[in-house]
Amino acid sequence: MKNLALILTLFFLVTTSFAQKQLFNGKNLKNWDIFLGSPITGFEDLAKKATPQSTYSIIDLNGQKVIHISGNIFASLATKAEYGNYHLRLEYKWGDKVYGKRNSGLLYHSFGPFGAAFGTWMATIEHQLMHESLGDTYLMANTYCESKVIKGDDGKSFSYSPLGQTTAFSEKDNGRSIKKMKDAEKPIGEWNTVDLYCFGQTSVHVDNGQVVMINTNCSKIDNGQKIPLTKGKIQLQSEGGEFFIRKIEITPIKGIPAELLK
């Protein structure tokens, strides 16, 4: 694990030296769009009072400017631009306020209108950030991927494993959810680091230095046909838990480090 963390750090330093882009500039959210979606069950009154500015704001946290996500309504913070072939690094931690459960997600390869998924989000592939599910894959709307998995004892769930069998996932193919290989989440209140690598139709979820998921053949399904999904907007969810982001940056890559694909 220490060697992998060192490799990730060196790779990050090398690639960021020429083309790193800070998606959060530390000042405002001018490069993002905000969409307020459905209320959270049991917290409908809070949804009625919610505004874009109250849901996603910039605050000072221990002397550092961070993005504060209220979590009290289903909502999306989405980049205005599309991205493909990149390494994205996200640093986040949970707050104290919970509205049902601590849930959020890093949504990538997002496309189409807001509201396509659960009345709130664009069609997308999710790197799950939900507490105790960090690193899971969840496929929203008409998205599709394949992953090497092992079937759970319940005969219904699937977990990523490099030793597993390549299996198709979508609404109609074994379901939308793939569980991470291992739990790499830090205790609530501590900062987590998510490294998301997307290149071509492959995505790799790396959480706190540990590879927990590899997806291949990422696609969208239109009229029964699989269309390669290699780029899209990035969304950050408001979905039930107060949430802080201190860093989100993206770097173009020419391939996924071989060490991550073993």
C-alpha cells in the first residue's frame, strides 16, 4: 500500500506539472452550474427553503476556503465543461448534519439534462461517496459498464475483484450497483482523498491510496445499442449529509498508470 501511495504521488506530481486545472478556485463557483432537485423524504420543509446559494456555498473552515454542501436537498453541482482522459483528485470530509443518511457521490461522464436520474442528476456513472460505501459504482439512467466481480452470498450483490469474472452492469444487466473491493474510508471527521482515473472507456476508483474498483467498456445505451462513454461533465451531489470539499483538481493523462490496473 505504501508503494502504491508513492506511485500515485509521483504520477500526480509529474502530470500536474504542465496542465493541472483547479476545478475549485478557492473563491467562487463560477465554472459550475447548480440544480436543485427532489426533496429528501422527511425533510420536505428544508427543500422548500433551499436555494442554490444555501445548498452550495464557499465558507472558511479552519482558515481555509472550502465548498460547503448542505446535504438537505437532492441537488447537483455540475461543471460547465466536459472532461475526458483525466486524473481527478477530490479531498472531502463529512460534517455533523445528517438528513436521513450521509450520502453523496462524485458523478463522472455526465450527459444530457438535469433530472434524468432521480429527478435531480444527469445520466452518469457514480463513484459512490456514501459513508461505508466509498468507492462503489452506481450506474444512473441509461449508463453501462463491465467489471470483474464476485457474486455475494445473497446471490444478488456483486463486489469488484481482480480475480472475478467480467460481468455486464446496467438497469437490465445484473443491476446498477457494484460494491468496492475493500473499505478504504477514513473515520467521519477526517479528510478522504479520492483519485479517479478515466481514460477511454476505463475508469479506476482509488480511495485513500487503495484501488477499490475498475470499470471497463463504459457506455450509454441508446435504442439498445452501446455507445462508448469517454467524457462528460462532473457532478457533486447534495444527498443527505453535510459535506466539505477542500480540493478538486483535474489533469489530462495519456493513459492509466499500469500499476493501478494489476
